[in-house]
Amino acid sequence: MTSENNELFDLLKQGKWEEALPALREYLKKDATDAEKGKVFVMLAEAYMNVATEINERESAAMQEISNILQDLDETEHKYEDEAGLANARSVINS
Amino acid sequence: MGIFGNIRENIRKGFDLDSEKSGAKPKTFDVKKMTNAKFIEFMHETYEDLNELDPETDSEVLEQRYDAFKSKEKVISGLDRIYSKHLSGVTEIDETERKGMIDAYVKEQIKNDPEAITALVEKIAKFEKSEKDLDSNARKMKKYERAGGVEGLEEKLSVLQKAEKGYKVIQRYFQENPQDAMRKVRDEYGIKKEKIGDELAKIAKMAGEAKSLVEAFEQIKEATGEVRNEILYELELVSQLAERGRTALFEKAQDILDDTDDKSFEEIKKAYEQHKKVLNEDEKGHFVLEQEDEHLDQQGEHLEGFGELMRQKLSEEMALVIEHSDLGKLEKDLGPYLKGDIKLESDDVDEKSLVMQELQNVVDDEANGIDDDKRFLLKALLIKYQS
């Protein structure tokens, strides 16, 4: 493994895409073995998964929380409707 | 004998189905796994010691290699999905070449660093689970959004939907503009995170308010009289209250008339009629006139008593209207009285004067408890309806 390779792999590991991707493209044009080039593809995918997994998990947690709130509101509303009904309550108030 | 040198022989040797009858069965490698064509190919390509392995004595090694084979399959298929779905076009290498390169590297790693491949399998599984969870939660959120919930939530949630769309845009950008994609991802993620945080706070607040409202209505159902009025005021249902107050006032005014001695009322009217008649018929003489005057004096006392009663009742009702009307509705509520629209069915009582006098009393009486704003408005109303 050359020092050039190590540098590229470090950039990918650190998620420094702006520097890593041009270097990666250049590297793939060079005379390297399939396994060496395959390592670059694996590391690229790993770097993407690291970021995307975190975003997915955070967004998913936010949606889960919102769903819980909506579910709670729905249940409260239905419970109230079951007990008396908003329209009935209004008529009671105004009677 | 090599494990794949003579499969038929190995099956006979290692997987004798009748071996249970002959006592202790040696631990062997699964026949289905061993005859898996892809596994055989993998073993040939990856390891050089095939002919030294025995399905009985080396079953543990074979199990480890089968696990490695399955891990490799998972990595290859997982990375292929990621490149097809998320990273196509990042490089100029075509799909077939890319697959071959990844395959070559993974085979190498299987031998040199199998733990790294195991970790990669776990990472792919975690990423794919995060995608599934995201889809599942998005569907769940849409379900509750469709279910109704509280009015106004749809608008709030649309912000989140935009954030979700924004995320897809980021993914596309990642594929098309990889040079600065990472910076964009970080920036957009920060914005999105902030928006979601804000929306969560708003929705949580709305949820709290909705619960308070429901609780308040629950209280109203149980409450009566003044307590109910207080709650209605808190809920800004003043308009309904004022309407009810006005209805009550009409009803009570009618009650006043009903409770008043009808006979006396009729007598008063009759007396006035007679009085007018007498005044117009001088020819009937002073005797009659004197008699009528005496009678009228008597009836006048009745009239005075009736007027006092009216004034007292009207004063109570006025106080009710003033107390329970907000500033914006005060003129509307008092208008019918000031304009004389409300008739007490007595031609002999100057209703407008009564009302004006009562209002003047309210304005003049500093101790009656009405606030300055209402006092000011009452003064203005008196001036307006003075003429």
C-alpha cells in the first residue's frame, strides 16, 4: 500500500469528501489491483453509511416523537368524543 | 481425501443418515451447506487448503468459512444496493467493474481481516434498518395526520414533510455533486434539525393547549351558575354569554309585567282614558271632573308605585348587562333600550328616560365597581342618545 493510498483512505475515514472524492477518481484511473480499487469503493460506501445512518436515526427519532404526540391527541379526542361529544358539551353549556 | 475432491464420498462418509443407529454420531459439517455451489466456488477461490480438510475433523473450520462466505454475500449485495440507490454516478467506473473490484477486496479481507468484514456486515444492517425505520415512522406520522388530530396540525406538519423532501434532495445532490456534498449535507442537516426541534416545541405546546381545552370543557359540564360563567369568560365565550343575558333580560321584563297586578295596570289605563275623555267633554260639568280628579290622584299613586317597580327591576337588569358585556358589545346590548326598541307595554312609562336615568346613576356612582373603560363608554352612550 502506498502513502498516497493511505492519505486517500484517511480522508475517506474522516469524511472529508471535498478533498477525498477528486483524489479517489484520480486513484481509480491509476494502475492498481482490483482489490486495491475495491477497498476504495468499500471505504466510500462506509463513509456514506456513517453519515446517512446518523441522519436517518435522528430524523426517525423526531418523527417517532411527533407520531407519539399525534397518537396521544387522537386518543384524547376520541376519548372525549366517546364520553360526551364536543357538540353535546356545547349544547349543555349554552342551555 | 479433499473435501471437494469427491463430494459423493464425503457425503457418504460424513452424513450417513443411518449413523444414529450405530451409536455416537460424529460432529459433521451440514450437507446442504457443503453442496452449495456458490460456497464451493468461494472455497476454491479463497483458500488453498481444500484438499486437507475433512468434514468430520475440520467441521469447525468449515463452519467458520461458511460464515465468512455468508458475510461476503451480505457485504457484496448490501454494497451493491447502496451504490445503486445512493451512490450511482459518484465515479466513472461502471457497475460490473465496480462489483468485480469490491468482490476482489472482500475476498482478500475475508482471509486477512475477517473481523473487519463482520463489522461491515453490521454497519450495512444498521444503515438499512435506519432506512426502514425512517419509512415506517414517516408512514405512521402520515396515518395520524390523516386521522385528524387537532385542527391546524396539518399546516405545522407540512414543514416536516418539506424537511423530509429536502433530505431526498440532499441525497440526489450527494450523487450529482459529490465534491461539496458533505458540506451541503452538514448544512442542510443542521437547518433541518433546527426546524424539527422548533416544530416539535410548537406541536408539544399545541398538544398542551388542546388538553387544557378538553379539561376546561370537562369542568364546564360539571359546573353550574357563576362558576360556569367564569369558565365561559375564561374561554372567551362572552358573545354567547351576552346573548343569553339579553334573552334572560327580555324574559324577566316580561315576568315583571306578568307579576304586576294586571288589574291595577288596566285600571291605570282606564283612568287615563277617562281623564282624557273628561278633559274633552267639559259639558259634563265640574262635579264629574272633580270626581275623576280624585280618582286619578288615587290611581296616580298606583302609577308611581309601578314606575318605581319598573325602575328597580330595570336597574338590576341593566347592571347584569353592563357587568357581563365586554366593551365591544356594550353599545349593542344597550342599544335596544336607549333607542326605545324594547317595549314594556306601558304607554305611561317613559322607558328611555328610565334607562337613561339608570345609566346616569351607574356613571355617577363611583362605588358601583364598574371599570373606567366601561364608565367612559356609558358616558359616551348617554351623550349619543341624549337627543
